[in-house]
Amino acid sequence: MRSLRRHLSPANVLSCLALFMAVSGVAYAAIGKNAVKSKNIAKNAVTTPKLKNGAVSAAKLKNGAVTSSKLANEAVVSAKLGAGSVRSVALGGGVVTTAKLKDGAATGSKLANNAVGNAKLDGDSVSTGKIQDGAVTGSKLAASFFAQLVKNVSYSDKESTSSNSGSKTITAECPTGKEVVGGGARTLGANAKVVISESAPKIDPDGKRNGWIASAREVEEETESWSVVAYAICAEL
């Protein structure tokens, strides 16, 4: 041991350490802050297993870096989308199909004016329960159908004088602008010996039915007074 100490000197120790490090391949370098630059990193050197969870944050991503080809199938779910982030211009043709719509999602406020035309309606889709009161006006009806409807109906009646004469006739007139669409007659008083002899529309020279005629007569001599009444149902045609 004393013999070994005689041969140890600072120069010998340093020479031995230098030889050991050279043979073993050990090297040491001082690494300071920001000492490892991107140019010092070999291509493909930083692989996915080398990244710590959460290391690549949104702030680390370059604009446009995450393209559609970088996204796994079904990677972007509804929970990952911000409110209003998917605009109509970003949707391809035919993307929003019937199966993609939630029940009740397409409300009236979501439909453009005149968006639902006749071609979009299935047969029997507009039922009576779907029609608002007063929604079907005259302007909504075909002219040929509208002409067949009875409009602005009114009623008129007229009674003859009451006496015991053998026959009586009376006419219930329709208001101006209306024609008779129906009518009737009856007698008042001694009905047992009096019968209706005529009950029909009154037709003027122009062919318009402007009233209802009612006539009655005695079948036996009647001593009591009686009268006949005409009834007219009138409407605009």
C-alpha cells in the first residue's frame, strides 16, 4: 500500500481518469437553460410515448395544424363542439338528414319563409286539427269551388192577411244582392179546411230566384179566419 502511494501523483490520477473516460465512452457536458434547440433534435426523435400527458396544449398548436386527416374517426363528438361552432357553410350537401334531427328540433322559427311548399307535404299531412280557426278564407279556395258555396245566409218570412177568403198567396222576398236557396210555407188559423197549394221559388224575368211564393186554399168552406206564411232562405251566390 505504501509502495502504491509513492507512485500516486496528481498527474497520474488525472491521466488515469482521462484514459478511463476515453475507453468507456462517457462524456459530460454542462446543459444550461434553452441549451437544447430544435435543430439539435433529430427527425422523428420526439415520438408519442416521449410526450407527457397534457404536454401539447392548444397554445402549442399552430393555426391550421390539426387538419381533418389528423383526426381519428369519431374523435370530434358533440361535447367537443362549442355553441354555434358548426355553421351552415361548413355543412356538406345532404349532411343534415331526417335521422340527424332531434324530435321537435325544426320549429316554426327555424324555417325560412315559404320553406314548406306543397311539394314538401305528404298526403293527409294537413288534417283538420292542423288548421287554425279562420285560416281558410274565401281567397284560399279555388274559384270554381267558392262559387258553389252558400255565403252570407239570411232568412226572410212574410204572412198574408188573415181572413176566411177561399185562397191566399204571399211572397217572402230576398234582400238585394241575394237569391233564394230554399224556402217553405205553412198556414195559420183554421188549418183543418185549408191546404198549401204552392210552395216554390219566385223567379224574376232575368231568371234570378229572388223570393219564395206560398199559396193556400180552402178545401171546404171555412168560416174562421186563416193566413198563409212564406219562408225564404237567401244567400249570396
